[in-house]
Amino acid sequence: MKTMKTQPPLLQAALQLERQGCSLIPVGPDKKPLVPWKPFQCERAMSEQLTSWFGSKNMHGVAIVTGAISGRVVLDIDGDEGFEALLTRGFQLPPTLTVRTPRGGSHFYFEDPGIPTKNFAGGTSTCRLTKVDFRGDGGYIIAPPTPCYEYVEPLPLAPMPDWLRCLTIPGWPLLDKAITKATANGQRNDVGLWLACQLRDARFLQTDAEPLLCAFAKEVRNTGAYAYTEQEALATVASAYSRSPRQQHDSKNNQMAILAKGIELFHSSDQVAFANLPKAAYSETWPLHSQEFQRWLSHKLYEETGQVPSSSRVNDILRVLEGRALFSSPEVPVNLRVAEHENAIVIDLCNAAWECVVVDATGWQVEKNSPVKFRRTRGMLPLPTPISGGDLNEILKLSSLTFDEDQWHLLVVLMLSAMRPRGPYPVGCIQGEQGSGKSTLVRMIRALIDPSVSPVRSEPREVRDLLISAKNSWLLAFDNLSYVAPWLSDALCRLSTGGGFATRELYTNQEEIILDAQRPVLLNGIEALISRSDLLDRSVIISLPTIEESQRRSESTLLRTFEKARPRLFGSLLTGLSRTLACLPDVRLDRLPRMADFALFGVACEQALGWPAGSFLTAYEKNLQTGHVIALEGSPIVAPLEQLLDAQTEWNGTATQLLQELSMLAGFEATRKRGWPASERQVGAQLSRLAPNLRAIGISVEKERSGHERTRLIHLTKVKMSETSSASSACPQAAATQGAVADNGADNPTGKDEPRIVRQNSKLRAAADKADKAVKADKEKPQPSKSDSKVHSRLEELGKMWRRVKVIPNPAGVKHRNNHNDKGRRQTR
């Protein structure tokens, strides 16, 4: 026999492990045994055999046969993902002998519990643990000094933690309960009989129950007046198994075991229980309380018992499965239609085979088994199986639509951005005259991204309805809108960038249900739908021209042609999305507009699809420019606000004073229209919302609190366009808007840049021009010096206000509140 100095390190380690009572086998570089190893699960190899195996310098590694034969079991945790799975469930590991593996994982060695243990990979059927394996009886583990395996914590072996015993020892919960009972009351015989009967009723074989009773006897041996021996425990087992099991209890447990077998239970982040049902070539994911799962459960119960299950029985099983899913199963992200997985986008085709499309920077492909979990709702329809080689321009040919280049680029980027798993998403606003194909275009976009039984819907009645639609559909499409109400505008802003809504759960007093979503949205209508600037900044406006009669086609013919082309169009969208993902990491912009993520994505689309450089940003800035004009034209206070600042370049006062002056300038009829502020609070809110738009035309709005009573004051200043443009150089929206909202200078003899909104009412514009000239003439009159004025400052302020109002011409048919003609006042009333 070789001396220790000349023995190879592998042989030295093997002999040392053999002295510790380990059963060893040789393994190759592929981690597979080099000898038939099942005999060594029952008896250990002798020293001579170990020397013949590991004495050669060419031997690769050594493995320990785990379980009772070696007196140790091993928990294999593969990297951070495995540790995260344990931490998620609150499982802790005691200090024990630890080995580091080649891939950064760890092997934790524990004492064998003396009871047969079951191996698992990735957790058990009732407790999934990703990247966590266990090796007990009938397993083996690679040990140092095998290359790349080394000891980290050379500590003594610790006992198995209780949570690991529950997962690996069948019947451990019953055994632990029995030990606790016997320790408390000392009635070891009665408790031992109870344990044996419980194991018998749970369909444990007598040979499987005997080790559990022996372990029970070992733990409670000295808790009574005399020792409780293993012979007494075995006699208790024989007595219990001589009786017939309780049939009713056994039947229910057996049904539950059969139902739970093969089902993967888990829950989502919002504490909804799900089950993954295995099929022949795929698996389906359904909520436990869905009709689909309840039908499957009823069918399984009928197959098992041959009888129609009662509703109470189905509900009982559902509650048990829900408890397992929520408290004994992992939390898994559940997605709707689109998901993200390892820098790739996964799209659920929603077909009968549960296939999906995986899109990354290298291309796309159809997968039969999805790497993520998807849920499906009742209204979802399948996407076509994509075909490569399509062209997005085919949409124009099918729909007979004519776009300019800017509008087409915005539409393509809008469609591709709706296929991203994360926002923010711009709100697509498609508008045009009757017969311009708005609804048809929206239906086609919906069919290529998120087909539904109801592709377009009417506007929701409240925020709750909107978010319920968002929880059941990926792409929301609202058809034929005439006006976007303020509450809906705010809700769409939250839906674009992500937001939630909380309300009381039905039939409860204190429970709250939270609806949270982030979704792409499409709107269409004839008029300019959006008037509030915050939603306009988040919108992409697509204006459709009217389709000529010679180019119109019947809807049935169009849909039939589109359905044939849909696989090619869907494939072209996937190709464009893949190329965009490849270009996106390299996109850099000197200055970012509003919705910066969408702008970066659009520039990546521009590069991926071969558009001219800068074409998307030009189109997007024009879109933002249009939003400024719409926001200013849609507010009734902008025109009188301009008149107020034409008479003086600066105004200071409270919101109440400003509302009074604007009301006098606008006239009685204007204050009765929709959108006019009814209180000083509303006028302050409108100014805050319009501040970026007003700044673009040279009007600065500032607010501050002043005085002892902390009165809120509003400062309005009219600045030159050169100052405005320099101040807003960091904002491409404002810079692009100046040319559109500024006056052309024809009515400005001084040549100064004094911007004004283009008004659609010619009479009101003529009246405003006359007012400008009258105010200018009034300024040129000699004014009394301040030293000669002895009137009260408040009266002087009212006098100035009256002089401004007095020179404003009165358009025909408009009666002002400040008319001091008694007869005219009575007529107005």
C-alpha cells in the first residue's frame, strides 16, 4: 500500500471520507458514475477498492452516496436565483459544512435524519423552489477535491431544518405533531397509536410507517416514567395496520392527492391563485376561480369517482388548492399578451396550442413552450402564426389610405411601441372626417397587436370601468368619441404612464381592491378630441384624409383581403420590432422631449427601418407643435388673457381678480360656455395646466404666496420671443411651436415678435385688433403724474381697470357685464 506522502490528493481525500463513514464512487468529467453505483447505496466500498479507483492520477473526481449509508444529506443551491427562492419563502439555513460548486452554487451538508428521505429537483409539487435540489437516499453528490469543488465552511454537520424535513420526509408533519403531543402529556402509547393510524389512513405502507414510529420512539424515549422502546413502537404499528382504514377519510385524501398530482400551483403578485395544467404537448395557465379550471376540476372528480361532484365538494377542494397556491407555492409573474424575459419580448399567440413568439435583437421565432406565464381573458382572440417576408406598406394598399411621410412614421412607431412589455405608451388619437377610414384603421391595428371579440368600444363611464378593461385587454381602443371629459383625460394620462385605482371590495367593509395597469390606448373621432395639455403631451395625433369615392372598397372585401395578409403583416411588425431592439441600446439624443422613452424608441425605429436621419424627431416635434395649438385653442381663457397682456406687459393679482378681469374681457356669452372657470381655484388650475403652452407664445405664468396671510398671487408677464426661445431651448416642443402659434407680423407695424393664437372667429379677431389700437392710443395720451394723484390706491387700480375695458369695442350681439347703460343691463339680465 502506498504511503500518505506518495498518495494522490484524490485518494487521500477518499480515504479520509471513508473513515468518516461515507460511501464513495468515482465519477468522470460529465459527473456520471464510472462504476455501477446502486450496490454502494447499501454497503460501502472497502479501502482496497478505493485505492484501485482513486490511486490513478487520471481519475477525475469523487462522489458521496447520500442518505443513511453515508449519514449525510445535501441541499444543492444553484446561484443567486436559488437563494432568492429560499428567501422568498422565509426558509433559513443553519451553519453547517458547505462546499462551493463550479458555477457559483453551494452544497449544504446535513445529518441524515434516520428516516428515509426523498430527493427533489426544483422543489416539490406543492412547493416549487427554483434552482434548489435535494439529495438524500438514492442520490449522490460530487465532493472535493474534485476539480472546481472546494470547502467553504469546514463546520460539523448540522441537523436538517424543519422546513427541509417537511419537504423530504413523507409523514414528517404528522411525526412532528406526535412528538410535540407526547412530550407535553407523556402519553406515548396513545400518541404512538394515533400516529400509526394517521399514517395508515394516509395510505402509507407499513414498511414506510415503521421508520417513522422508530424515530418517534427515539425522540420520546425518556419523557415518561420508563423508557419507550422501538419494539413497543413496532408493535403499535402492527396493531394499527391490523385494522381497516377509515374509508371516508381515505377517499377524500386520495381524491385530493390525485388532483394535486401534476398540477403546478403558484400565485401572482396581487395574491391571485393560479394553476398550471399539464397537457399532452403543452400546459395551460388558469386562475383557480376561473370557469375553465372549475370545469377541469369537476371533470377530474367525475373520472375519479364516477359520480357528479357536488358544488360544496368542488368549493372545498378549491379552497384547499387556493391555500396551497398562496402559502405553500412560489410567487410567479403572470402576464397578459406581452411579457419580458431575459432581454427579449414574449408575445402570446393565444391559440389552442398555447404557442408564443419570442422576439430579441437577433430575430424572432415561434416557441411551443412559453418561458413565462400568460393568463387569458374571455374576449381575447388568437394572433396569426407569423410569416416572414411581409411589408408594412401593405397596410396602405389594403386600406386605401394616403399618409404623408411624417404621419406614416408616427403610425408605425405607435404600432411597434404598443408591442413593448413596458411603457410609457403614447395615446394614439386618430381623427378625420366621415369616410376617412378611422374605425377600419383602428380595427386593423388591433387585429395585428391584440385581437379581441370587441375590437373597438364606446368610452367608459368611470375610471373603474376603464381599469377593468385594461386588466382584461392589452390594447384599448375607443371608437367614435366626440369629447374627452376631464376625468377621462386624467385617467388616460395615468394609464399611459402607469397608475392604479383603489376601491372597496364588494361584500366587505374594510377590504380594498387595487386595479393597476399600464396600457397603450387608441382613440378615434371626427373632431379634435383632446383639449387638455397634459394628455396632448402624451398623445400622437394621426389625421386621416377623406378616401375618394373611386378608391373605396366594401368592408367585407377589405376584411377578407386583410385576413389573408395578416400573417405577413404580423411577421413584418415582428421583424421591425427585432431590428429596433438591436438599434435601441446605441440611440443617444442631445435633448429629450416629453415622453422621452417613446422618442428614443422612435429614433431606433428610424434607424432600423432605414428612414432618413432625423425624420422621426421632425415628425414628433410637429405632433407636439400641433398639441400646443390645440391646447391653446381649446381653452376659453387664452383669448382674453392675451387681450389683458396686450394692454400691459405685466399683471399681478389674485386668482379672484384675474377671473373678474378675464370675465369682463371675454363677455357674458363666453363665460357661459363649457370650460370657462367657475371659481378662482379653477382659473389657477387652468393656468398651471397651460403654463408650458403659454410659455411657448411668450406668456410667463408664476405663482407665489405673499403677505402676512400668505395670499397666493399670480404673476403674468409678456416676454419677447427671443427670451422665450432662449428660455425654452431645452424644450423642443416649445421651440417647434413658436413658428406656428406666432403672428406673421402683418398687423404689427413695430416689427416686434408678439405672438398670438390664430383665432377661427374672424369677428372676434377684428374686435381684438381694434382693441389693440385703442389701448395703444390710450397709452400715448398724457397721463397725470403720481404726485398730483391724491386718490386711494384701490380706486386708482379700479380706474385703470375701467380705462382698459372702456376702449374695447363691443362686437355685434355681445353684451358685457360692465355696461353701465341701465337699459342694456336690464336686457342682459
